[in-house]
Amino acid sequence: MGRQIHIIANQLAEELGLTQRVCQHLVQRLLEEIQDDIVHTGRLEFRGLGTFALSTKPARDTIHPSTGQPVHIPESKTVVYRCAKALRERLNS
């Protein structure tokens, strides 16, 4: 479990009066659900936070910089994040 997840879980445990173990499990499950939603729908929006969207990088051919040999890079998928206006304004105020 990442350090940030641990910190969030500990803060929830203090605020909600639950055990740290339960809160860590809740945070981990929430992140798994977020991942599943992005994989299945291709987009997830959190109002006030931002939008996560699936993006596809097309396949391409390039040249290896050390050897000069041609290399094929296959198509890949990634997630892009777009910050919500409310968060962007809060960050820049």
C-alpha cells in the first residue's frame, strides 16, 4: 500500500472512529472500483476534482537512438486527467 493511501486511511480512521485496518481496506477498495470503472466505461468524473479518461496512443515506428535500428512501438492505452475548474481556481487563488 502506498504512503499516500496509508495517510488518507489514517486520517479517516481518526475522523470516523474506525480502525486503521478497516479504513485502509475501504480506501483500497475505492481505488479498485475507480480503476474498474475507468477500464469498463473509459471515463470517470469527480465533480469538483476532475475527469479521468482513457486515451489510446497509436502504434508507431521509430529508430533506437543507440543502435540506429528501427523499432516498432505497439499501440498502448493510458489514462489522462483533466482538472476541474473549481480545483484549478482553488489552486491558483
